[in-house]
Amino acid sequence: MVPKHVLDGYRVLDFTQYLAGPAATNLMVQLGAEVIKLEIGPHGEPVRNFPYCRAGRSGYFIQQNRGKKSVCLDPKHPQGLDIIKRLLKHSDVFIENFAPGVIGRLGLGWEEVRKINPNLIMCSISAFGQEGPLASHPGFDYIAQAYAAVSDLIGEPDRAPSMPMLAFGDVGTGVHALTAVGYALLDRERNGAGGQWLDISLLDSYFHYHEVSVQAYSASGGRIEPRRSGSHHYAVGPSGIFKAREGHLMILALLHQWPILCRAMGREDLIEDPRFRDNDARMAHREAMIALIEDWLQSLPSDAAALAILEEARIPCAPILSVPEAMAHPHLIERRTVRTIEDRLLGKLQIPGMPLRFSKYEVDENIQAPLLGEHNAEVLKRLLLCPAEQVWDWERRKVLFAKPV
């Protein structure tokens, strides 16, 4: 039988909510895994009510949970907990993102889980990790971002730090979790190593994004102190957002590309100008450099004309697109970076596409986000051999929950 994708045949028990965990399992389900989403009754995943909502259906929930199967239960009820433990026996991966200690108090800590299924890969996602002075603190994306010295680098130097309006930390941590799970499965299959516990945190993921700041501060003995610098990088340049005639352009003419930019601007005299001869000199005279580039951009008839000159010279550049402009861009549409789906309740909407591309496989587009408890009967009958009458009785006694349309 030909696999439908790289994770076809693997089963994931997904006990996560909000974003970091669901982002990981969102990728897993698109890679072919069967993902059973455990939701806590009676209301289920909290983001079922996140905007934008219509007719009781959340676009936020749809984006992260298409293709998953919903089993909604009370994990504190003895029979609800027993259902989870029985499902663990039939799973390859168990992923959760409660605060450290919570999953253990539920009776589903690693020591208990490994007894139930020694081959299980358990992945715990948290803000600060399973150990350390901050481990017990509650936290979301922006909280870990602040501790990781990322927030301090965003914004204008003479104003308060700014917040990015998208979830770098949550989604990035989800990708790190997916990577760890994939390699743990590889280790299990290749080495017969059995299961293991993965500790993935937002703080670790965020700190890992520092490509210049940490090593530069340390290696320079503190002489280079990373700081927020508004629209332009503090350490390399030209690198930033420049005001053009009509709007703003992103230009990165780094190191060897400075002479190329000078020639494109018709200012070869700047190549040997001592103020701009190397990167250190350009950073020392950054404001003068920015002014020269912006004067040139604003002298041109249009931003499109500026981009044409820069692109012809192979200088990395881009217009600063709004969300609607990016969603309408032909490149993003052709590559399905933005894709249109049709939800059975919300109707047609656009969501980000699948970023992982494989030459052998296509992502199944005909998947739907589950209704609350939609797959209670299907999953429990198939995996636990529970008759329909048992499922109905559990729903009547509030062990299981479902919310049909």
C-alpha cells in the first residue's frame, strides 16, 4: 500500500491547546499522521471561540486543527482518564502543552506513560521547560519572548519595545517540536531504542533565533551591546526599511553588495568614501548612509522603478506588503503559500499553506476541522472496541462530550 505522506501509519494523541502544540500537530496531520485531538469537556479547545467567528465556528481553530479527530472528555473522571490511558497503548506519539506538573497530576506523567507504552514518544511543550527556576511560571509566546531578550530588540531606540503581530514563538516552537518528534521516531525505528520524553520550550526556541546578538556580545567582551534600532539593523548595513517615493522598501545590501548598490545608484564615488568603505565605517555613519539611499529612492519616478533597478543589480529588496497585499500576490498564490479552503460551516476562507514540501507527496486538501467530540464513537469503537451504547452512556454521564451542529 502506497503511503499518503511521510507520517502515514503513525498515530498522535494530541492533548494540546492554543497554538504551540496545535501548530506542531497541524503539520503532523498534513504529513499524513492520524491525529486524535483530546479536548477537555464540556467546552473543548479554548480557541474554538477565537476570532474570527461566524455561526459558532472559529477561523483560528480551523487553521490549526483541520484533519484532526476530536475526542472530548473529562480527564479528571476516572473513566475519562482510563480512556486516555487505553488510547496511549495504540499511539506512537503523545504531545501535551500544559504547564509543567499538570500532566503529572492528571496521572499522565512520563514515568506513568512509559509503563503504559514503552515505545511511545512523549513531547511536552511549555513556556520555560520542565525544569529550571522559571519552569513553574505560566507563560505564552510574548512572555517567553521577553525573557529571551527578543522583545528588547524590537522597536525604536528611544521608545518602549514593540510587539510583533504574529506568533513567531508559538509556531516556531511547534516546528521545533515536530522536528524533535520526527527524529525520535527515526531513532526508535532505526535503533530499536523505544520511546523517550521530549522537553521543548518557547524560551529555548526563541533564544535559538539570536543569530548575531549573543555571540557578538560575548566574543566582543561586551563592546558590542545589542539594542533595538528601529527600521535598520544595528550591526550590519545597509540593512533595513527605507523610505521611497510612495512607500517603504526593504533593502539588504550586505558586505560585498555595497559597491553593487553604489553603482546601481549611480554613485560609484561612495565605494571608496572612507565613511562607507567597510561595514564598521557604514555603521559609524549609518544616518548619513540611510539619507543617501533614501534621497536616491525618492528621486526616482516610482517605487516600482526603484525595485526594477535593485532587482536588475541582484540586490535583495522587497516592497513592504500589507496582509491583504501578500494574500493577493501571484507568487504566494501560485505556490499555495496562501490557499483557499472551504469549511463545512464557515465556508470559504484563506489560510497559510503547508510550508513543508516533498517531491514524492502532496498534502491532502480535503480535510475538515472537527466538531467538538465529533469522533468520540468512531475512535473509541475502532481502537478500544467500545460499542456505541457505551459511548452514548459515557456522554450521558459526562465522561464524554459532543456538540453536534
